[in-house]
Amino acid sequence: LEQTYNPDAQQDGFVKLDARLALQADPFEFAIVGRNLTNRITGNHAFGTPFAPTIISKYNDPPRTILLTARI
């Protein structure tokens, strides 16, 4: 996750599962959308913390998210 390949910023391999189920009846569409259904905690960026050289800070991706959508 870090440009310097620091081993403290390493992340193991993972799989995330997303799904979308929709019901369409013109002109309406209703859908349920699930993101990160496996609820894996993963990061998307890491960096050395300023003024604390031994600490690595990480940005985490969002956890499991379930959305309901409607469209006309």
C-alpha cells in the first residue's frame, strides 16, 4: 500500500463480492445493491506518519454497504 514497499504497510490478498438485484417496470426501476458483501477490511493507501517515523497510517475502504435505489 506504500510506494516505498515498507513491509509494515503490506496487505494480504483478498476477494470482495458485490451484487445488484433490480426489478424494472417501465418507467420505474427498484434495486438493492450490496458492496463488499464479504465485509473484508482492506486499505487503499498507507504512508509514514509525519513526525512519527515508526508509525504507518492507513486509509481503509468502506465496510459492507447495502443500498436501496429507485429510478424513474
